[in-house]
Amino acid sequence: MDVIALRRSWNQLAVAGPEAAKYFYATLFLTAPETRAMFPADMRYQEDKVLAALGHIITNIDDPDALTAFAQRLGADHRRFHGSDHEGRPVQLAERHYIWVGQALLATLEHFVGPGWTPTLRADWATAYQAVAKLMLAGAARSERVAPPFWQAEVISTERRRADICVFTVRPNYLCNYLPGQSLPIQVPTMRTWRYLSPANAPRPDGTLEFHVRATGRFSTHLVRRTAAGDTLLLGHPVGTALSSYDRAPHRRLLLIAGGTGVAPLRAILEQLQRGSGRPTTLVVGGKTPDDLYDHQALLKLAATAPEEAWSAAQDEQWLRYVPTVEIGWGWDGEVGRAVHTALRLGSWADADILVCGSPAMTRSTITALTASGVDPARILTESYDHSLYPPLSAPAGPTPRDPTTWTGVR
Ligand code: HEM
């Protein structure tokens, strides 16, 4: 297989950007109308997701180890994408869907590569695609034995904390195992759009999950304004490996820095620590004004609760130092300034593991300030989730950019 030729032809497609994505979906929906109901009703914001991923994966086909693990997990995740037949009956994603997607991909390449589209190149693309599809199907079959394709979760309570922030609790129909710090794809069935949200609680015996959502776009505004107790949401398989690896060196102090609803995964991690033997931890939550500290009461309570195991009374230090900080606050008697500057004023963090979670801009500037202060970047953990894990189609093929878009960025 000529990987260089694959990459070159992929770049020709990438130059066409959204046009190529339009062509791909038009071909797919025309040749396989059954697939239309699997995708969001409004495709404007995510047209290039699948196609971008396909190109990215296939042009990295010469790294079989990374590809195998990744494609198998992606295939397992894909079990949540279900459609419906002409009589409205649910249709699970199966081998024929992969064939249709493969055909639409080849047709799109042929259209955009033009005269360079030779029978050899076509055969190479077909072989590469089949290899990936096979891995994804194998991943799906394996996960079939251990987990449902998705969970149906009933909203059991909603709490408006601010005009644009809602905290809601859901109960999935089966126990959904996840690690604190991970996030789950969530769908409002009427919108057929999936977005990632991170539970704000450590796994509970009753399986309920608490989510924090700020209205910033169509999806999150729908959740904040329209979701009510009794509604059903769908949950996909938990993903994310960065924040959830907070325990990789339990002997180190922890510094957690949060902004906006980025506090949610960090609270889940803190709850998990509190259930064990604790760990010297500092949590700095930043906001523009005190009004932004929408989870203040829950965090105060957590800081006042001793770890369940073995936190020695001789350690007069509290296991959790909670430091809210605001940029502007009339009558505010706490810390003033941006979260990272407050954290740096509190001491040196060279020996700590640091978790950062907030908007992309907040995360970026926090990491910059921390590294400028001498912190080893390897000690900083932050999750990278947009609604796609891949570079946009118009970007040159290459490594996934580590642009951290967290749950505050859910649109
Ligand atoms: C080798 C084949 C495929 C690859 C590499 C691939 C890759 C991806 C990726 C990376 C995503 C984004 C996932 C996320 O952000 O959570 C995605 C989403 C999706 N994929 Fe696939 N996919 C493939 C095949 C298929 C097939 C055969 C179907 C069914 C016809 C399908 C249907 C979907 C749907 C419905 C979404 C969600 C789209 C959205 O919400 O915008 N995919 N795919």
C-alpha cells in the first residue's frame, strides 16, 4: 500500500474543506437513506466530523498499534449511533453501514482527486478503509458482550443555579461505570446531536449522575432551558484518559484549577479522594464575579468533610484547601485575581500534579502561566474534548492538536 499516495490524495480532498463533507453526506444519504436518521437533524455545525476522522485515521494507517486500539474503541463507541427504518423501528449500526460509508468515501475521493484517481489508488483506499472498518466492527462486537450500546437516563431533578447554568441529575437504566474525570457523550433524542459532559460526582451506589451545563450554544441552551424532570437523555460510553489519571502518583500534592463548569470533573475527582484516604489537595476555582462560583456551597461542604479512611488527626492540615477567587467582587473578602495567579501566590507547585479544567482560553492561559513559573508541563493534566477528537477537514493531516475544549465549551 502506498501510504504517501494516500496522504497526498487526502490532502487534495482536505483543500476542498466543507464542500467535500457536503458531497460525502449527500452521496451517503442518497445511496443509503437509512443512515440519515443516525446523524443530527442539523448538520451545519459538524458536517466534517466522520470524514475528517476517516482521512486522519487512514492516512495514519502505517501505525498499526495506535490504530488498532483506537479503531476498536471508536467501533465500540459507534454502537450508540442508531437509526430507524422507514417504519420508525430502531436500526443498529451494522456491517452494511460500513460498506455504504466506504462507498461514499471512495466516491468523494474520486470526485475531488480528479485525474490523479487511479485504479491502484482506489484499491489502496479500499484496502485501508476495510482494515479500519474491520477493526471498528471487532471493537463493537467485543463491547456488545459487556455493555449496552447506550444508556437511557431519566432526568430526576433539575436545579437552575443561575440564569444560564443548570445542574441536573439523571438515573441511567443500567449502572454506567466511569472514572472520575472522564466524560460521557450525551444526546437529547429530539436533536440527535451528541455532546460530551463530565459527571460532577464520583460513581454512586444508586448509579445517579450529576451534570453541570452552561447555556452557550444550541445544545447546551436546550438542556438548560428545556430539560425537565421525567425527560429521557441518552448516554454513550465514557471517554477520556487525562484527568482520570490524577492518581498516577498518589504521593504528590494535587493542585486543581477550575473555571466555569470545568469545576464538574474536578469535583468528581475530589469526591473520589474523600471516599479514600484523601490527599493534600488545593482547589482554586476562579470566576469573573462571585456569581460565577455556582457550586460554592457544595465545595465548601466537601472541604469540611474529612476523608473516610485514615486521614490522621495529627495532620492539622485540612486534606482539601478550597480557594474561590474572583476578578471583580464588591464586598468580596476572599482572594482576588485570576485562578492561576491566585494559585501561584499560594506557593510553589513544582512538586505537585496539577489538573486544569475550564474554557479553552482559560486552560491555555493557565498552562502558559504555570509553565512560565517553572512547572514541568508533564505534571499538568488537562482533557481535550471538542465534539470531535479530530482536526477539521481543512487542516493538514497531522497529529491531533491538543487544544483543550472542555465541558464549558459544550455547544
Ligand atoms: C471507518 C469508519 C468510520 C470512522 C473512522 C468514523 C469516525 C467517527 C468519529 C471520529 C466520530 C466522532 C465521534 C465523537 O465525536 O464522539 C464519528 C461520529 C459519527 N459516526 Fe462514524 N465513523 C466511521 C463509520 C461510521 C459509519 C459506518 C456510520 C453509520 C452510517 C457512522 C456514523 C456516525 C455518526 C452518526 C456519528 C455522529 C455524528 C455527529 O454527531 O455529528 N460512522 N464517526
